[in-house]
Amino acid sequence: MTAEGRDSLPWLALGPPADIAIEEVHLRVKSVGADHQALVLWAADCAEHVLQYFEAQRPADHRPRQALESARAWARGEIRCGAARAAAVAAHAAARDVDEGPARAAARAAGHAAGTAHLAAHARHAAAYAASAALAPEAEREWQSRRLPDHLRPVATD
């Protein structure tokens, strides 16, 4: 893949570490297969664990919560990927409506959790934003790790 092609893929903005080839990340994501739903549910759990920071600041704004509900509905086969993606976009819009900090990171985590229905690589971003929203990021990472099935670790972690 050319440098121009890499730069045009928006999910790579937070993408793979420099020492991992794009092709390797692509293979990791493709290997999720039937466990894609489990990965979406894990990403939603990560985001929901810190959603309180957004909801405390914006109790009437339900877009991040709706993104998590959409992610779970997709995992159950109740909605199509496009609906989950729309909910993800709405959660990211909610993130832009709050100041920097835990509330914004929590909304971004919800957006990436819903986005995981579209692209499994979003799961790692949901977890990263959730950890950055937490008051104790290392403890949050440990909480996330305890809930992540071993076979999904190559996709969800760096």
C-alpha cells in the first residue's frame, strides 16, 4: 500500500504502532471473523464503564448511550452495520459538544464501540479512549484486560 493510500484511511489516524505493517493489522482484523460480535460487546462494555463522565456533564444528551445500545443491537443481529455507524457518528458529534477531558473521551469511546460493528479495529480505540477518560487509567486497562477473551487480544490490543 502506498503512503497516499495509508493517509486516506481515516481509521489509521490512531492506527497501528509504527513497527507493525499495515498488512499485519489488516490480517489481525480479518481474523476476528465470527467473534466480531464478541469484540463489539467488549468495546461497548469498555465505553459504558466510563460513560458516567459524559452523562454527568450532559445528562440530557443520549447520543453516546444510544451508540452503545446500537453496538449491542448490532451484535444481536437486530440492526445493520449502517445504523451502528450512524450512531457512532452521533456519539462523536456529542464528544465535540463537550470540553476536552473525561466527558469527551467517554463519548469518543462510545463512538468507537459502535464503530467496531463496521471495523473491528475500532475496538482498540474504544478501549484507549475509555482508559483516557478514567480517573485511574492503569486500573481501567486492567479492568478491560480481565474482560477481553484471550483469542481477541491480537485485534484489541497493540
